[in-house]
Amino acid sequence: MAKLPISVLIDTYNHERFIEKAINSVLEQDFPAAEREIIVVDDGSTDRTPQIVQRFEPRLRYIRKENGGQASAFNVGIPECQGQIITFLDGDDYWLPGKLSRVAEVLTKNPAVGLVGHAIKEFLPNGHERISAPARDEELRINSVESAKRFRLRKSFLGTSRMTMRAEIARNILPVPEALLFEADEYLFTLAAVMSDVIILREPLTCYVIHGSNLYMSAVGKSGLRRKQQVMAALASSLQRILRAQGLTADVVDCVVEIIQAEADRFRLMLDGGARWETVRAENKLFEVLHRDASNSQKFFRTLSMIPAFLLPPRWFYAGRQWLGKRPWYRNIRQESLPVPGITAVTSSEESKI
């Protein structure tokens, strides 16, 4: 079966520790070099990333731009892609063998499918690895409330280094709002899931290394939380507007966007405070969507833990929860007696120490 020509788009920023492994994971794929191109968009790195990437020329094309965030990198890189398929990779992740052949096969066999995602293998700071995967291969499209509910629980399998889409769809989505310094991948894959069918594979084809420099994870402290709040609020408002323009009904749009808005509200309440009922509303929405499968004991504990939200100003409530979460004795109790519930209908397996 003929494979569709593929463009590999790698976005990177200060990934000198990881970028070589990311690029090699593409070069080592069992996919003909003549049928794929590699484009690296460097979002203004200030470390040794440029020198490392340039060692791989001419096997890839290197584009350097001023720092502007993930959306701006996509807006520069996607128009440069010449393939019929674009598959994305963050500069601090890497692919497992067989990734390109597998996603190309899926798209070749399924003309109605415009977006492919898949399970991931995560490397945790404690030295363990974990596979997060759906129970089975799934196909969906955002065209109803029920499909929107399924979609929002599968988003973790559609992020940048898992995301492969037809180039025509990616170009039709542009431009990505440049306020999305990160989470630009969610804007892309959400719209792609409205425009076409989506297949999510249960095979882990990407390795995600959790480290202190992950763009979302590393946004800590007041300035980091402010950046998260602004990006999540921009994502919610942008999707609300564009999804309505795509012809989705208000209830479907709200279903897609409400969890993003709840997360933005949580950060706002942490930083700026607000009404107590806002804390309860945001936390209830996040728990309702993400942890619907929680056990009765977990639900009961969660109800008890929300009592302070009715009594304390939001900033006090979140400060207290953060303080408690840093106490080793509390973490041990939670881990041994009442673990935090997993994400609804998403399986996860903890493996041995590397």
C-alpha cells in the first residue's frame, strides 16, 4: 500500500537536553526518507538548541523565529509543510519505533479520518514509567453532546507529540490564536475533530518525559499561574467563538469548553480570589467531568474536603490545599488509604523502575 507523503513538524524551545533524541527518533523510523520531510521550528531558543539541530542539516529544515509561543511556532511551521499529512512532535518528547508507518497506514485506509492520536508512555520524575491508554481503539467526531463528552476525556491522547492530521485540515484551521503560548495543540486538534473523524489508537507510540522544563508543568509561582490562567481563558474564549462559527449547537460547544473554562476559573480564583460559590462551581465541574468513575469512598472524601470551600475565601482555600498537598504525611495517607481517583474511563499502568 502506497504511503502518503508526510511532514514531521518539530516545535522546540530551549530543549538542548532533549532535541537530539527527538530528531533521532524520527530519523530512525521505518518509513522511507524520500517520503517524509522534517521541519524544526525553533521558537527563539537561548541555549544550545540551534547548534544541535543544525548538525542534522540537510536531513531536516531548520527555521528559527523570535520567541512567541507554541501557536506562533505552528503558524510559521504548518505553511512550510509540503506533505499531505503533518505529524507533530515537541522537542522534548520522542517517538517509539513504527510511529510514522502506523499513523500513515490508518490515514491511508480511512479517507474520512483527518486526525489520529494514540496512547503515550510517560517517564515520571520518580524514575518510573507509566502507560496511559484507552481501553481499545476508538473513533469519534464532535457532532453531538455525547461525542463531545467522549472527546474531552480523550484529549490526552491528541496532544502535540501524539497528533497527526491531514495537512489540508491544519491549513484550514490557521491561524492559531497567538495568545496560546501553550495549549495551541488543543486548539488544533479540537477543530480537527469537528471537521473530520478521529481515530485514537491504544498503542503507545510517543514517549513523554515529565521534567521541570515542560512548558505547562513548569509554569509555577504567581507569574506561572497567571500565564496558565491567561492561556486557558484565551483557549476557552477562542474555542467558544470558532466552534459556534463551525455550526455546532450551543450545548455541544459548552460541553467541549466548560472544562477548559473551569480550569481557567480555578487559576483566577487562586490568584485574584472571588466568590466562594465560584470555587465550588469550578471544582465540582472538574470533578464531575474527570472523575465520574470515582469510588463511593473517594466521592465521600471529596465531599468532606470541599467543606472549607464554602467557608473560606478562594485564595485561602487553594493556599490551604496546596500547603496540605506538600505534607509528606498527607501524601502517604492518600496514597495508601484513599488514592486520588483516576481520569474517567482512561486506563493507566504503573511499571517497574527504569
